[in-house]
Amino acid sequence: MFGLQDSGQWLNLVREVNWFSILLRLCLAILCGGIIGIERGRKGRTAGFRTHVLVCMGSTLTVLANQYMIQVFGNGDPARLGAQVINGIGFLGAGTIIVTGRHKVKGLTTAAGLWASACMGLAIGIGFYEAAVAACLLILFVNSALHRMDSYVVAKSKVVELYVEFGTVEDISGFIGRMRDKDIRVSELEVTKNTNSVDSSVAATMLLRSTVKRDRVEILAVASDVKGVKFVEAI
């Protein structure tokens, strides 16, 4: 009958570096990284299924190699290679973050997900299976369920940061006056040359704050309807 002694032997088997634990950890890395990657891939993100699997597997293999060196050679720092993964994954994550020509930042969630997948792989590689599985489920929950909550909160916010293109510089003062008439305050205004157009139009980034109850869509509609405005986008 399966007892406490057998349970202890089983835990030792899966936490030591041996053929069984190596295959178990790498397969678990594929499973957990793949779960997060599928969710990102379904939303059309550049870092999808294969990217998350490779990041998680690479992190797992790094810690496995570190544990193997300690087990075989009898010395070394068990956290040294893992620390390098946490630092190095920043370069990959930074590659998924882009700033569009209209000052809109994209890819932050994907970059954070890659970093979290790397940390999950480190936990798998060192044999901390319980934390890795829990982290996988919670990362999936954050990317799916909390995404809807985040979208709802943003949609109901009375504060919107906008990128606006105007026909001329004079149109900006008319825009500010029109917003004031609609009980919307304009702040943090920054005017730049519109690099997306060959004509003399100008662009501006600004923060709009409605003093009355309005959601995000209503504020965008009011801003789009002002004379002289050629393009409006929330950033």
C-alpha cells in the first residue's frame, strides 16, 4: 500500500536530476508555456504559442543545467543561471513593445507575459512544480478574465489620453475651446509635427478629463466632431 515513505521517495525522484525528472520538467514547460501561448495567439499577438513554449522550456533547461552542475561537481550557486534568465528575457520582451507612428504603445502585456513565462519555467526547472502550475493558471486568468475587467474599467473612465491630428496650429485653440464648452478639460498638451502626413498638418497628444459623467466612447465622439480635427485615436 502506498505510504508516506513511498511518497517521500517519489518526491525525491521528481526533484532530483534524472531522466524521469528531466522529461517531466520539460514536458510540463511545454504544457504550461503552451497554455499561455495559445491564449496570446488567439488574440493575434506576435509572441504566441511557439514563443511562449520556447521561453518556458529554455528557462527550465537553464535551471536544470545549473542544478546538474551542483549535483555533479558539488559546488556552485543554484540561483546564478536563473538570475541571468530573468535579466536576459528583458531583451526579448522589449522586442515585442512597439510605439506606433501615432504614439500608441503596443505589446506591454505580451512582454510581461513572456517574462512571467520565463519565471514559470525557472520554477519548473528547479522542481517547484506546485508554484509553476499555480502560476500557469493565474497567468491565464489574468490574460483572459482580467482583460475583460480592464477593458470595462477603461471604457468607463472619464479620463482619456488622445493623439489628435489638426489641419493647422490655429485649430488647436478652437479644439480646446470646444472641449471647454462640453465640460471637458484639456491638460498635458504636447504639439508636434505630423510625421504621417505630407501636408502642413500638426499633431498633438493630450489628456482629456470630463467633469460630467461620460464614458470613453462619448469623449472620443465629442473630440472627433470638432472642426479642424482630421484624426483622433486613444493612446
